[in-house]
Amino acid sequence: MAPSGRISQSVFDGSRLRVILLLDLYEGAQQQFLDAYELMRKQVASVPGHISDQLCQSIENPSQWLITSEWESAPPFLAWVNSEEHVETVKPMHSCVRDTRSMRYSILRETNPGQRTAASADVQVEPRVGDGVARHALTFTVKPGSESKVAEILAGYESPQAQVDENTRLRRTSLFMHGNRVVRAVEVEGDLLVALRHVARQPQVRAVEEAINPYLEQDRDLTDPESARVFFTRAALPAVHHVVSDRPAPAGLRRHALYYPAKEGQGMALARLLSHQDRAAADDPDNPVHSSTVFQRDDIVVRLVDVTGDLDLDPVASLGLKGPGKAAELERLLDGAAVGVEGSLETDRNINRLLSHADMLPVTDRSAHS
């Protein structure tokens, strides 16, 4: 599939993936780190989609290390890195490492590809056209019965300063709830990691995080680096696709988040279906969806859309189901019971019921002033 020039982010183009992990070790932790790496190397070698990895040490600063790995494509890597198995596998490394930075790149060109040919389509066909914005989300659940209190806390804090440094700026934060599930999506111009660390240090944000701690289903202690690291690793909800229509952005766009719980093991397939549908919608001048970002982790899929008008004016398009057989495809992948839908999605009644259940409750949507 050749990427559209509009798509600034997609993991579904079939290209091989290069993952780069930069690490800064504590003094004296070298052997402990090497032991932890050997354990991880043996486990990741059997993960489907993994091709190879390398461990490198800086020739200028022996405390700086680099792990690179190659994968058949992005989806198997994301399935691995977001799994509980991965969380447990990398725990022994945490006490060795002062700082880490992970970067993921699809392979576009290469020298001496060996037996690979252009026909294998395992390199990115065309460069994607980005907009300079990184997109990411976090999701977690709160104790049933605490939803209104948590929403009040999350809506009531003062926004952190948008300008992080000369290269990085917070552009937008959108927060939604679906039952007791919270989803917080952020858009950052520049360096996402720098922005997230900046936000985490702000007193008003730290106060909010402490205020919701008693209501979380997963315990955490943000004063303990290990506890905080595990919580935010499990809460990560990566953006797997983003597309914007070529049409000029109309006035009065409304932001919605739609929650699509997948059947067990079908989260990536469901995210792929929605991403393909949104790519097609960008070509449709009558489609109310102007832009869409799909987030996915395990069997949790969230689609953030900016639409013209109300969702229920065109529920099929709003859900990303236009086209023959698309409702049936979604029905095969979606956990209908989790969203209160029984029976075929080919009926208007069930489509409207799905839209009603999928549409998440908006808590706050904050954009930085230009």
C-alpha cells in the first residue's frame, strides 16, 4: 500500500522497522546491564516478526549504550513492546539505567539489501509527509463509582505552560472517559519525550496526579521511579495512524473520541481496519470526518476524530464504516457485548446503538494559543 501524502503517521505500510534505544548507564552497573540484556535478547529472539538486534557501546563515553533491532514491520514490534511479557522482561534493566530514549523508524532506503528486491515491498514506498506534530495517548481505569470525582479533578487543573523550549511546544491535550476508562491524548510540536517530562514536572500536574491516585484501579507511587515507570508503560496508548483530509479545515470542527474494544487478540486488526477506512474517508468530499488519529494497545482501540456537524448526522461515516461489507468486518473484530450491541451491525438500530456507546464523554480539550 503506497502511503498517501496526507498521512503523517502510519504503522500499516508493511515496511520493515528499525528500533533504536539509547541508554545512559549508572556507574558500576555494566555487568548487571549485560546480564539483563542477555535475558532480553534470548526472549525477544523467539518473538514473531523479530529479525535481529545489536548491542553497541559508545567509543567516546563508555556509560552510553545503544540497542538497535530490526522487525518485519511495526505491528509485531508494537504487540511485543506493549505486552506484559515485555514489561516483566525489561524490569531488571531499570536499576541499571539512568536514562533511556526509544525511537522507531520505518526503513525507506538501504545499501546492499542482499536478496531483498523492490518487489518484496518491505521498505517504505514513499516518504510520509508529516506536520511536525507527535501524537500519543495514555489510558488507565479508575475504581467504579469514582468516575464523576475523577472527571472533576481532571477537568479542574491549570494548564501547564505550552512553550517547553525553543524547539518543543504543547499544542493540544484532549481528555475523555468511557465508563471508568480514562484516555488522555496529547499533540506536541517538536520532541514528545521532552514535552512529557516537562508536563510531569509541573506542580499543578503533579497535584492532579496525586489527587487521582486513591481512585486508580492500578496502584502507583509517582515518588518511586520504578512504580511510575511501570504504570506509564502499561498506560501507553500509541498512535498507529493519523490522516487529515486535503479539504480546508471548516469552522466549527468538533473533537470526539470513539472507543472500540476489540475481541481478544484482534486489537491490531481492528486498528488496521479503521485506519484504512479513514484513509479512504480523506478522499471523500462528503465525509464529515476531517481528521482522525487511531490509538491502539492490546485490545483497546480509540479513534480521535475531528468532524463537521454532529456524529449522528452520518453515523456510518462517523464510525468509519462506509463501504460494502465494512460493518460486517467491524462486527467480526469488535467485542459487541462490551459496547452493548447484539446482532448485526448492518441494521440502523445497532449502528446508532454502537455510536452511542462508543462516543466517549469529553472531560477537557485544551489547545495552546498561537
